Amino acid sequence: MAEIKIEQQKNRGWLWLLVGLVIAGLLIYFLVFYDNNDNTTEQVSETSSVSRENESDLLDVMENNSTVAAFVSFVENDTARMSLDHAYTNEAFLKLTAAINAMAGEIGYDIRVDLNKVKESANLIENEPFETSHANNIRNATDNSTSALQNMQKAKYPGLTAEVDELNSASASINPETLTLEQKDAVKNYFAKASDLLKKMN
């Protein structure tokens, strides 16, 4: 009888030892591989957030687009004053429209709807240079240009918010009810702010 009891205790001892080893193995497995999964998930999320940041902020990318550079050069170097025929304003809008279009092409941003509105206003400026609604057309063109540039800035250049705010202010300072020749400085200031923004994008 004593021998049977000793054998049963031996069997139970092996059984408990086997259960203990299985539990220890499972603990080791979960500790090692669960920690690896966390690290992998963190690495993947860090990598994806960095790539998303790079996609959405192109401020450090130098496109050096010649059309944008031509507009910037026109605004910075032109000493001509706006005269009654508004040739300066018309040419500036043509160059600005081309620059916005070129910049949108560089960054792969569809800007056609906004640019069509700018072109309509610019055409009115060219075709009706002596109209009293001339300042209104200029204001429409600056508002539409600003909208196009702001949409590009939000999508691709989040670091240029202050510059877009300045551009909005410059556009708002052009009074559609005042003759253009009485607010030449405000119009030229708008082109200067647009030039500054595009220069930073380029």
C-alpha cells in the first residue's frame, strides 16, 4: 500500500512540473513577442507619420521654377508706376496667374477652378481699363489669387500660414469702391506679398 501512494505522488509531481514549465514557456513567449509587436507598431506609426509630414509639407523642397522666379523678379525689380492704362496691373496679374499655375504643377495640386476666376478678372482689367469697376475687378482677382494660394498652402505648406494671412490682409486692403490710381500702393503691396509667398514655396 505504501508503494502505491509513493508512485501516485511521483506522478502528480511530474504533472505539476510539466504544468509549471508550460506556464513559464507561455509567459516567456508573450513577454518576448508581445514587446516586439509593440516596438514594430511604434516604428511603423513613426515612419508613416514622418512620411505623411514630408508629403504635406514641401517647404524644404526647392522647386526653383522659372515661371515663379520670373514673377518674383518682375515684382522686385519693376520700378514702373501704375498709369491710367493699368498696364502694370494687367501684366502683374498675368505673371501671377502663370506663377500660381506653375507652382501648382510642381507640387501636383489642381488649381484650375481658382485660376479660371483669376483669369476672368484679369481679362476684365485688360479689356476695361478706364471703367470705374476696375478696382472691383482687381479686388476680385486678388481674392481669387489669394484663395488659390491659400488652398495650396494648406495642402502642402503648413508652415506658411503667417504669409497667407498677410496676403489676405493685403487683398482686403484694396477697396473695390475706390479708384485704382488712388490705391496704387495697396495694389503693389498685394503683388509684393504674393511674390514673397511664392518665393518661399519655390
